[in-house]
Amino acid sequence: MKIQIIGGGNLGVAIAIGISKYSSGNQVTLTRRNAGSIQYLEQQGITVSSDNKHQIQDADIIILTIKPYQVDLVLEEILPSIKNKIIASAVSGLSIESLQKKTNSAHTIIHIMPNIAARFGESATCISHLEKDKNAAQKVIQLFNNLGTVSVIDEKLMDAATVLGACGTAYALRYIRASMQAGIEIGFDAATALSIASQTAKGAATMALVEKIHPEQLIDRVTTPQGCTIVGLNEMEHEGFSSSLIKGIKTSLKKIKE
């Protein structure tokens, strides 16, 4: 397929790289006003342009990875050049209904929420669509299946998906940073502490994904009576580890809905 990504920020770049690396037979065009800053992507077979309309009439899927305040301007620019397209929107807080109105219901709208790990084929992408657009949505689902996992969810949960799957990347990295800092304090150099903390988090996530059981069942395999793991876990909980994370996620969701 021919994929046109409008918005060459961190997410747009991550998706473009992910598609070029982890899928075959797809042609990717990425647009950004300051295209010079992403020119290096052409070495990976990605077409780069400062013109949002660059060959857009040939695109099979148009992916919007722009800021909410940019939507109207971009649509005003591209709508006269396209007809009956699949538009996959990763715009935070913009519902399918709202985008349908902005496009006069002339295109198929799919709501997507990937994250920047797409560039490594490890995105947790959430997708929602109207029932009538099920066949078109399959093309988008197949595309993002190459970039990690895909969860098809109700549209009403897309704001929550943004927090859990996109903002969640930062939350997970903050855990890794804290673990790294603790590793330095107990004797490791920074590089070694980062390597151990990152791989341990990756290993734990892999276990959860593969075994598909409650995390506490996996935790039980690590904890032994009167052992060092359980006392560490209990101390973290006394300091509000779980409750602070939950509060942070709920606060982020509240911000999106403002």
C-alpha cells in the first residue's frame, strides 16, 4: 500500500520507520513543514516532503500524526486533493464523529493510538472504527500488527488508550530511570544499571504478554518467604508505588478530557 503520514514529529517518524522496517511492499511518504530535519529518513526508503499534498491522491491510507490545533489547517489543505480515502487519525482527543464532520463524511475515518515504540516494532496500538467501516479498518489493523500489538476497542475508550498506551511509555521509562538510579546507588556504573533495569523490564513485559496471566501470579514466582523481593515490594507499596501510578494515569486522563 501507499501510506501518507502527515506530521513528521516523534510519532510520525516512529510509524514511518516502523512500517519501512517491519512490513513489506508498502511505500511510505512522510510530510513535515520543516522537511530538512527528517531528510535522513530517505536513506531508509521513506519519501520526505514539506508539501502535505505530495502525491496524496495516490495514497491508500492517510495517517494524521499532528497536533489538535493543526487539524483544521491541514484538512483545509488536503481535502480538495483527495476523494474517498481511509484516514487514520492519531490526533489526541479528536473523535471519529468530530473528524467525520470536519471531512463532510466523505472519507472512512479510523481512530488509532499507537506509541513511539512503533519504530522498534513494539507499539501497543489501540484502534476504533465504526461497524460500517470494518473492512477498511482491517487494512489499518494489518498495518499496525506489524508494528507491535493491536487492540480494537470502543471509541469511548480512546482517550483512556492514549493515557495507558501512549503516555504509558513515559511512565514505564520513569520506572526504568528510577531503577537505574537505585542500581547506581547500590554499586553499578550507569551503563550497566541501565542495561539491567531495561532488560529486566522487557523480560517482565514479555512474560506478561506471552503467558497472559495476572501479574501477581508472575510476581509469586519471584517472591519467597522472608526473601529480599517481598520486603522490597512491601516497602514500595508503603511509599505509595501502585497508588501514585494509578493517580498519575487518572490525572492524565482528566487532562485530556478538559
